[in-house]
Amino acid sequence: MDDALQVVSEMNENMWRRFKNALEDLGEEELHWQPLPQANTINLIVRHLRIEAQWHLDGLERGEPMPTIAVHAPQEVIDAVSPDFEDNIKKLEDLYTRFVETLRNASLTTLRQRTAASYGKANETDGRTYLLGYHQATHLAMHCGQIRMIRNLYRKTRGEPARFFPTTRR
């Protein structure tokens, strides 16, 4: 492993463990619960992450342009992904594992080249040289927090204690 990429690989691995923890003991009703009618469900968030994980892997493996950032997102590809949670979580785990393994085996030069190819003008204008190496982890972290919040709200609306709440010590 390129020493320069070890920290980024570890960050991605750690984030994946935290994400899996956020989904532990997830019930069917909780999976589809919405705090508001227009809010995303955990199921929709996982489907979204599965779609984007494929795009991140394609960028890292082959320098494919990143939909929504460098090119228009192909709606037919998005629509083809089913809302089946079990299929999506399995595929997401496979894609994320492959992403981390590819990142672990990449060189810094390759990462720079693939980032430039994947992010196009966004990479040039923002100067985000290592975006492809950490964008997936930050994206997963954001949605992990969203899932934890949904799960806390779900429990609170049922008079139960929040699942993800730091204990305070005095």
C-alpha cells in the first residue's frame, strides 16, 4: 500500500464500520419510516448510497466521469436500481469493499489521475486533488448521521430512548 493512501483507506474502512453499526437491529417498519411525508426513508438512503458507490468505484477503477458532478446523472441507470433493501445493502457492501481495496492498492499518482478524470472541471476549479479518495467516506458519513437521526426520531416518537445518544457523565 502506498503510505500516502493508508490514512485515507483507514478512514474509509472506519466509516464503513460505523455505517454498519448504524443499521444494526433495523426493523422493517423503521426501514420505511419517515419523520415527515417528504423525508427520505432509510431504505431510500441506502439505495442512493448503493448507486453512488458504483459511481465512486467506476471513477477510482477507470476514471469514469462522476455523475452529478462532472456529467449529467443517467436517470435510466438510477431508475433501474430496485428499492429492495437487502439487495441494495449487499451490493453497497460489495462496492464499498471493492472501493477500499482498489484505493489500498492504488498509487498517489493514479489517485490524482483518476480524480482529475472523474471530477473534471470541478476538480480543476476547486483544487480538490484527492477528492476521489475521501469523497466516498464523507458522503457515507453524512448519510450515516442522517440514518442515526431517523432512528433516534423513530424511537422517540414511540416513547423509547434514542438509540444513538451519548451518555453524559457528571
